[in-house]
Amino acid sequence: MSHPPLRRRSAPCRWEDVDVLDYKPEGSAPFRDISRQLLFRSTGLGCELRYFEIAPEGHSTLERHEHEHAVLILSGGGACLVDGAVRAIGVHDLVHVPAQSWHQFRASAGGHLGFLCMVNVDRDRPQLPSASDLEALRRDPLVAAFIRV
């Protein structure tokens, strides 16, 4: 993937020559009202920089994998489950998602959640929770109230 030296913003949370894509194929995993944009990919740096936008009350998939993420909240707010804890998140918060940590992001009821996510170019496929994983996660009442599957 070749990148121009400068990619200007074309609208709020949109960039020149960047397509707004489906988050994942429909039916591949549980999620709601989320889009994805691939802003930058470099095999030399070994990373991708992606932008996700979740509509009010939408959420990402509850999943885990071997690779870690760095997530920077750019707009809106909501909450995330990372490493067994639910945390409120807002603009300019930086979230580290460790390897093999169950994680999920949700937009607040009154607004969207927009964030940058940096991951490895070469990464494993997400793992969805099994029935026993969900049972273990739901032992914490705060986590049980948060997760969407």
C-alpha cells in the first residue's frame, strides 16, 4: 500500500482517498453500528493505523487475540472492557489492549465513539468467547452488565 506524504481531512473523521468500510463481514461476529477506515499500513514499520467509529449504543466484537492494540480516543465517548475491567473512556484517552485480553468498545447512548487503533500488520485472527469464557466473564456483575454478544 503506497501512501501520499500528506492525507488531508476531507470531513470530520474522514480522510482523502480513504474508504469507509464495514467493520467486519456481516454475520462473522456480533457487533453493532461500527465502521472502519484503514488510514496507514507499513510493512517497514510493521503496523497499521485504523480509525473506527461506533454509532450511539453501538459496540465492537467481544474478542481476544495474540496481538496487542494501542487505541487513542479521538471523538465522543463510551466505555471499554479490557483485561477484566470496564472503564469509561473519552477524548484523548489512550487504551492499551494486552495480548490475549478480552476486550470490547461501546459508544455511549447519547453519542458516538471514534478512535484510532494501531496493530501489527501480521496478526492472528480474533477469538470469540466460548460459553465457558462468557460464564467466567459474567462472574463480575459490572462486566456482565457491559458485554454485548
